[in-house]
Amino acid sequence: MVNAEDRHGSDAPGGTVDEWARRFQTLKPDEVPAPILDDLSRKGTTSDSVVPELVWRNELGGQTWRLADRYLKWSPHAAGIDLRREIQRLRWLEGRHPAPLVLGSGDDSVGQWMLTAALDADTAVSDFWRSHPEQAVRAIAEGLRRLHALPFTDAPSHWESWVSRTPPELGPRPSVTNPVLVHGDACSPNTLIDADGRFAANVDVGDLAVGDRWADLAVGAMSLEWNYGAGWDGLFYEVYGVEPDSARIVYYRALWSSES
Ligand SMILES: Nc1ncnc2c1ncn2[C@@H]1O[C@H](COP(=O)(O)OP(=O)(O)OP(=O)(O)O)[C@@H](O)[C@H]1O
Ligand SMILES: [Mg+2]
């Protein structure tokens, strides 16, 4: 199992743009492009065909490709991630919170895939936003604040994720006094920012579930350091509008490391 920091780019602040591209935008020698890519990039005639651009590969072997105005997210069966979880949640979020619109999904010989409409926005860890951290941090905090303000009484009650687990080795969980809809992977790359520097959307919502907002805040603040360097957590909590809660920060970081 890859540790959580590695999955999300812990060495980014010190990494160059080239290192970043090699790590997150280049397949490993033993990886092949998602088999479904061929079908999806051929639109009809040869002149219509699209050249796919790999925008993200995760350390579990998942791939995200841009195909003009669509994004293909593909996950090998071996990664143990069920994209149907994310599809259900994206469909529920439609009209409630900015997130990709699902256009299609399926299985290919070695994995599962989902096709979404391209949002006109860039990840908070693009080369540009990594060199403009203050605006990026503000947008990430704003997005979480908006997500956490959503009414969720009509969300499917069976949705669960690591945020609601209570492994005995972590001791008693701090009380959840004000539950919210938790993103479940509040790392910086999962916020998209528009051209004006404002929060545009959240992606990667397969672990969306009701729980403690600190599950997102603790992980979100930790990932800022990996992507922008140290010292951004104060601004993050301030823009979100909360005082740091050290007991919950410690608990949910430990839970994330052990369960996500
Ligand atoms: N519909 C979309 N519009 C614009 N960008 C998108 C869209 N879907 C995905 N992306 C981009 O692709 C990236 C990867 O998508 P996503 O986070 O869902 O993949 P992942 O492999 O689950 O990521 P992680 O490494 O965090 O597990 C996002 O950070 C975002 O930049
Ligand atoms: Mg992601």
C-alpha cells in the first residue's frame, strides 16, 4: 500500500515543474494507457479524432485523460477502487455543488472508467497555482466551506467512507457535534480554480459521506504543506471560518493514514 503522502505528492514544494510532470503526468514503464481510451478518442471519422492528454496518474495506477471537452477517469481493478461510488455521488451533487457532470461509464478488460464533461477550471496544484499559493489556499477553503454548508438530509443513508470508521487502536473518536457532508479526500489537487482565482469545483468525490468537518479540514491543511510549502494552514482555517481544533486534527489525520 502506498502511503498517503506519496499518493498526493508530498515532495511537491521542492519539486520542479519537470519533476511534477514526470511523477503525475507520465505513465510508468510498465503501465499502458487505459484500453477504453482508443474507442473514446475516435469520434467518428479520423479527422474528428482527439489526441488524449494524460493529466493525472495516481500511485495506485489510476489514470485521468483529457479528451478535448471530456475527461476520462480510469482505475485498474487491481487498485481496488470502485468508480461507481464516485459516479453515484457526482450524480447526487448535480445542481447542489459544483463538480463534474457524468457523461458515461463502464468497464474495460482491466479496469473501470467514467467520462465527465470538462470543467473550465484548473486544478489548484497546476504549475500556475502552485506559484500563487495564497489564492489557491483561499479557493480550497472556500470550496470546503460551501460543500460543508450543503443540506444533506436527502443524501443516501448508506453512503459511508473512512470518515465514519472508528478503529479501536485510535482510541475514542472526538464527538461529532455538527455533522456535514465531508468530501473525504480534501487534498489540494481535488479543488479546481477558475481563471479569476475563485473556487470552481471539487473533483474526486468517491468518499463523500456524512461526518465531522474536521476529517476534511485536518487532511486539507496537511496537504497544503505538501503542495505549497509550510505555513498556509492559518489562512486556510481563517478563510473557512474556524479555529484550529488540535484534538480533531490529530484524530482525523491518524484515521486518514490508517483507513483511506
Ligand atoms: N471534469 C473535469 N474537468 C476538469 N478537470 C478534471 C475533471 N475531472 C478530472 N479533472 C482533473 O483530473 C485530476 C485527477 O482527477 P481525480 O482527482 O478524480 O483523479 P484521482 O486519480 O482520483 O486523484 P488522486 O490522486 O487524488 O486519487 C483532477 O485533479 C483535475 O485536475
Ligand atoms: Mg484527485
